Amino acid sequence: MRILVVGSGGREHALCWKIAASPLCDKLYCAPGNAGIAAIAECAPIAVEDIPALVAFAKERSVDFVIVGPEGPLVAGLADAMEAAGIATFGPSAKAAELEGSKGFMKDIAAKYRVPTAAYKRFRDPEAAKAFAHTLPLPVVVKADGLAAGKGVVIAETHAQAEAAIDAIMRDRQFGEAGAELVVEDFLDGEELSFFALCDGAHALPLASAQDHKRVGDGDTGPNTGGMGAYSPAPVASPEIERRIMDEIVRPTVAGMALEGRPFKGVLFAGIMVTGAGPKLIEFNVRFGDPECEVLMLRLKSDLLPALMAARDGGLDNFDLRWHDSAAVTVVMAARGYPGKPETGTPIKGLDAAARIPGAVVFHAGTRLNAAGDVMAAGGRVLAVSAVAPDVKAAQKLAYQAVDAIDWPGGFCRRDIAHRAITRS
Ligand code: AMP
Ligand code: GLY
């Protein structure tokens, strides 16, 4: 098979790494890819938003199967465009991707199909949103409806903060048109968990759980980021909790989306709060998490490709995946300045030494090769330095050994990734 992966992050490097190992894969392309991906796939410099160019490329290269990494192109209809051109694609249609593209839509689906989630209301008028926020206990949560790269959520500790957030999102359009509508909802208290299931429109196959660290600083302090590290499995995800997530959240959503005429195919990423009353849905994403994908791929024993094909073709009810009984940890190395204005263009050395550490794998998240063939930082999150070992403590140790082998003065990382899992075990 000739495969095209769309995206340029650590998630896409991990997907390419796993797919390149599949006996079914004859040729692997990635658009646009990065310096790490270029070592295992042929990279094509096409932006993920450029749907016509991606379709033209896939046709020209006789691609058999496309795997879409990020949410932006899915919400914009990349999977629909590929399928319309006769190219099988892993990833939801635009209508199904609204589960991530509109938080209000996601909440309405949850309410209609009785998926446990925070009580909420949708608003197009800022004054009405403020009045409702005043009726909720503190903290109160304000969310831009549309895609805002993970930044459109404010947990307001006071009603004045909630009002300011509503004005910033809706009046000042801090996140552009994503803020034309907003959701105001109750705060959920508990431990957060990322849960992944493959879906074929009718059935769902659980993958595995993971937890990420969203704050930039050690001890989970400082501003939010896309994720500074992750580990899998998540100790909070007991078999009982996983069963409840599948029965109470994933399966009702898959059934509901089919009834709505928007069958969900692809990977459903449920952001879960494990509360005293059990798992509750925070939000859905319609793609793999980043950096959660990196730790999942390290733990997956089976070939990924047939599973992704079954998600597209149907038949996940007769599918089984095998996992290594080990733990994986990934530590994100970011460019100085992230999550504000990252300093790019700094050289990264020592990658080979890091990769020689048994059990360690360095995924590239934001890199490019310069004319001399040196790896340069080209983004906020730059490397996802990962390791797999029999337990989480050993995996953490290996991951930091690999981090320490990397010579990159322009970067930084947290030193405590997986601390919660280690304390628990
Ligand atoms: P998002 O960008 O939508 O992933 O949301 C960012 C983060 O906000 C989530 O990962 C949660 O930590 C937090 N969050 C969102 N909604 C709620 C809620 N209702 N209660 C508590 N935390 C929330
Ligand atoms: N790491 C969280 C996300 O991918 O949205």
C-alpha cells in the first residue's frame, strides 16, 4: 500500500514510525512532515490546510490510504475531499468532526444521548452568557465554541473573571470567529484522563489511556500548553473506569452520531474527568492527542494499519489489538519562549546519541533540516523524547537520559513528567 500521513508534529512522526514498520506499507509519504519524519517517509511540502493540493498529490502518487493527523483539516473536510476523489481515508467527515469543531454541538450530542458531562448552556449574546455565569457556582468554565488550538477555555475563579473571559472571547474575538458562540458550563472536579477509541461509524474499539501534562512548568504550574509530556497507561484508568467510559460515553456517542446521520469514523479522543461520581466527559477531539499518540504507539504491539483501515471500512467489532504490558513516557522539549513566542532556528545536536539509548525513541515535533542537513528547531514544541520500559519509573528515567544526551541550548523541558503516576505506583 501507498500511504500518506498528513501533519508535521510529534503525533505524525509517531504514526509514521509505526506505519513504516507495517509489512503492508510499501511507500510512505508525509505532508508536510518534519526533519525526523524525513528519515522514514518522503515528505511533500504541502500545508495541512491546502485540501486541493493534498488531494492532487495523493492522486498523482496513486496513494491508497490517507491518515489525517490534526483536527483543522478534518473540520474543514479533508477526509470528505479525499473520499470524493476515490481515496480511502482514516479520519472523520466534516460533519462528524464537528464533535471537536463546535463545543456547543458536542454538548448537545452529549445531552441528547445522555452522556455524563458538565451542565451547560450555549450563547451568542455576551450579556445573556454573563447572566447565566452568575447563576453557576465558582469556578465557572467559559469556552469559545470553535477551534482555538486548546486556548479557548477559561476556568474563572470569580464571576468578574468569567465576565472578562466572555468579553475577550465574544466582543474582542480573541480567537476570531471561534468566539462567535460560546459555552458556559459547570466546573468538573477530579483527575483528568485522555481516552482513545477507534470507531468505524457503528462500533468502537478501545485503544488505551494516557495522561498529559498541560502546564508549562514543573509541579503543573504556569500557562497552559498543547502538552509538555505524557505517559501511558494512566493509573487512574482502572478496568472499571475504562469500562464505564466505553459504556457511558464512547458507545452512546457513536450510536448517537449514527442516528444523527453523521457516523463517526476515525479515532475518538475523549477528554475525561474522573470525578467522585465516575467518569464525565470534558470534551471530544476527533484525532489522536499530541503527545499522547507518541506513548500509545510505543505501547502498541499489533500492526496499526489494519486497525485504521477497519475504522474506515467497518468491521471493528471483529478486531482486536495487542499492547505491550509496559509503560511509556514522553518528555516534550520546547523552544525557549514557548508557549508565548518561541525562539526558532536554533541548532539541535546529540539526537543520534539519544536514539542509541535502548528503549528510547526521539520523535520530532517541530524541526526542519537546513541546507547543510543540520536539524533546526522550527516550532514551539520541538521534540517528543520518549521511552518504553517495564514500569513508569524506569520509562521516566530512560526518557530523561535521552533528554540529557540531547545538546540543544535553545530548548527546555519539564523535569517531572509522569510524577503523578510514579507517586501512585
Ligand atoms: P480544552 O482546551 O478544551 O482541552 O480544555 C482545556 C482544559 O480545560 C481541559 O483539559 C481541562 O483541564 C479544563 N476544562 C475544560 N472544561 C472543564 C470543566 N468543565 N471542568 C474542569 N476543567 C475543565
Ligand atoms: N495533548 C492534548 C491534545 O492533543 O489535545
